[in-house]
Amino acid sequence: MGATPLLELQRISLSFKGVKAITDISFTVEQGEICALIGPNGAGKSSLLNVINGVYQPDQGLIGFNGQRYQKMQSHQAAVQGIARTFQNIALFKGMSVLDNVLTGRNLKVKSSWIEQAFHIGRALADEIKQRQKAEEIIDFLRINQWRNSIVGTLPYGLQKRVELARALASEPRLLLLDEPMAGMNREEKSEMSAFILDTQREFGTTVVLIEHDIGVVMGLSDHVVVLDYGKKVGDGTPDEVRKSPEVIAAYLGTTH
Amino acid sequence: MEFFLEVLTGGLLAGLMYSLVAIGFVLIYKASGVFNFAQGSMVLFSALTFVSLLERGVPFWVSFAVTLLTMIALAWAIERVVLRPLVNRPPITLFMATLGLSYIIEGVAQAMWGAQVHGLELGISDAPLEIGGMLLSQFDLFSAATAGILVLFLSLLFNKTRIGISLRAVADDQLAALAVGIKLQRIWMIVWAVAGFVGLVAGLLWGARLGVQFSLSLVVLKALPVLIIGGFTSIGGAIVGGLIIGASEKLAEVYLGPIIGGGIENWFPYVLALLFLLVRPAGIFGERAIERV
């Protein structure tokens, strides 16, 4: 583990028209770890991911990423800094092929200008080859080769989830945010997706923050678990520590409410 | 036979004039999934600005450049004031915004340049030219060539560069496009500026033909059947749709006119579009909606 954490949230609060979604949440994510955000529906997990990659701007608090501090992050800035993500309700470009979707993930790596691309001069060709190679590598890695030219909208749900992961990985992120990557999957698909996430961490050293409801999967997959309830942090530690924490048990089993 | 060919060719050339207007719609539809109601006003506004500058003694190319810059500034302003606050809203909201926008642009045009009709002389003769035994309008040939160059330029821009794929990404899912680092604002600004440029070209040619007046914004009505036939998302489709509309309305006028009464040209395109809607709602080249059931 590196000396400085990759992601450091300091006292983040967020509200929508007076309704508090997140209250005073702080935690850190070390380089190269898999961190799971768990908690009941409406606990603020997705909102927190949206704060990290700049979809929402927090009312208070600081986001530390890679040694820099931000009062608010912009989506574009987050992407430039190396934060990639997938969405709870798959957000793919449904009318485009799998390969084109993955290529959009290379968007920020393109160096040639549009004039060079239009006339196929200068850096355009080398650039194009580089981006394709990388995209193909990722497609191989996630074993979606046979569907590379299929239109994404026609693929089954489980595969779409994988394509979305591929697009995120194509940008060679430092931090990967996964919003319920295994929602709606059967056990076999879940273990397959878990394996891909672990492989990603091992092979590319990517730090992962993921939201997941299946506690069994979370405990097996993550190095670090953060528990949210009603927009507040109620647990933070290794899977074993969190499992034993009374607050977490209360939040999950609903003994207090 | 020769007469048939002459009518057909004349119709095809005239159809490209419709395509020019239709392309402006396609661009914005591709980028935001929205039918830009203000496209007609942009055509009018650009033509009116150009002709008013010309009448004040500004040289042709300077007027052209100034008008182009005005359209780019307009695109910038639209992105800032209208589109940016409406990020992630449903397409119908954006559509309503373009509806309002069309009135604002027309209002501004009138306030700036007045409401009178202007003649526009581009220096292209409308005298017929004899080619291969057919009499063809020089003006139509010129506009056809212009449409060709424009399509070439646009296909280079949108098929060969990353702008094209970013454009489709933005149209498909704005949130996801932002997450992969596509600058939504920049893409919108580019698209509206290019649509403004296309509007300027269409405005000049149509203005030279009909005179620059407020009814010019109504040429968009003829672009509708073109879009329905060609498909809302394809520049090639706009060209093919224009050719079909142009050729069929002229042929219908000449051959069906004497049988069921004249004036067919005015309504025939809409009937054709209606038939297309029944058979192929996405148009010839449009992206068919993908839905998993």
C-alpha cells in the first residue's frame, strides 16, 4: 500500500433542496485496494460516487485525489485525473458497436487534432492504431471478443454490464467507480464479474470503489468496507471488522428502526 | 424520353436545395436527439444578416465572413444560455426550448434588420444551360455542386474524426459521455456552429431564389418530408431524401398534374412522407430504434 491514499474524502455533505443525502462523510481509499460501499437503499451510496466523479457538487467538504484537493470536481476534470465509472442503470451508447463504445473510453488519450484525423495526415494514423490496439486488449481481457461488432443495445444485460466495464477500463483509470456492477445477475454471472474486478486490480493495479448489495460478494471481494446508513457513515474497516460492528448489524437487520 | 429526363434532372437538382436545409436539422438531431425547430429561423437570420451587410456596401466575402462569425457567436450563446442549463433533461424539454429559440431569433432578426423583403444577387445566372440536349438551370447546378462540397466536408468531419463518435456518444447518453471525458459543451457548440454554417449556405441559395424575407423560414416545411424519407440521423439520407422529393414532385406535377389537377408539387412530398412513415418509420438511412423486449 502506498504512503498517501489515492482518494480522501473529508467531511463531505450533500443535500438536494434541503433534503440531506450525505452528511459529513470522511474516509480514505488506499492505492490499489478494492473498497466496497454498502448500506440500505437510499443510504447515499450512489450520490457519493456522483460526488467523487463530479456529477454532483458537494455543499461542504473536500475531495482529495492523487495528492490534489478539490472543493468540487467537474466531470471532465475527474476523467482527466483518471477516474472512470460505470452506472447503476447501464449508461452505454446503445446505438454503437461494442468496439466503438470501448473506443469512446479512449477519448482523452487521442493526441491528434481533428484536422489531422479528417485528412489522415500527421499523427492521425499512429494514433488510430494505438487506440484500436488498446481497445482490443481490453476487449480480450474481458472476453467480449465475439460480440465486438454487435450493437450494444441488442446484447443481453449481463454482457452490457461487461461492455460498460470495458469502456471504463479503456481509459486506463487510476480509480474505477462501479455502481452495482452485479445488480440483477445470477450467481454464476456474479462470480464471473467478481473475477474480472479482481483481475483488473491485480493486472492493472487499479483502485476500485464499488457499490454492492450482495454481502457475500462484498466480503469475498473487498479489502475495505465502508457502511452508510441514512447518508451517514456507520462503519469503516476490513470486512471482518465491519461484520462484527453492532452499528452495521443494526443498519442491516433494522433492529433500531 | 428526353423530356422525361429533363424533368427528372431538374427535379433532382431542385431536391438538393431541400437537402441543404435538411442537413442542418440532421446535425443537431444527431447531437442531441432533438428536432431543432429554430433551424428555419437560423436560415433566415443568416440570409438577412448577409444581405443587409451587402446592401450597406460591405464586400461579398467580408459579409460572408462576418455572417459566419455571427452564426458561431449565436451557437456559443445558445450553448451557454439554452443548452447548458438543460443538460440531462428529456428531449421534449430541449425541443420546447428550440421552439422558443426560433421566435427569439426571428425577433432579433427583425429588430436588427427590419422586416422588408430584400433581393439577393449572388452573381450566378439563372439562365438555362444546355447539357447533353437537356436544358438545366445554372443556378440549380451551382447549388447542387455546393451541396456536394458541403456533404464532403461534413462527412470528413463526422466520419473520420473523433468529433463524429463523440457526437453520437453525446446523443446516446449525456451522463456516460461526461464520464468518459467528452466535453459536452464543446461538442454542442461545434454542432450548432456547423448547423449555423449550413443554415447560412442554405439561406444564401434560397434567399437568392425566393428573396430574403420572413417567409424564408418556412422552407423548413419542405425539409420535413426529406427528413422523414431519408432518416433524421443521416446526412446521406438528407441528400437521398431531397433527391427523391425533388424528382417525384416534379414528375408528379408534369405527369399526374393534367389528370388530377395542377398544384400537386405543393402537397405530393407530404403524401410520400406519410407513405414512408407507414412502411419505414425510421427513414431509409435512419437508425432504427433498438428495443429489447
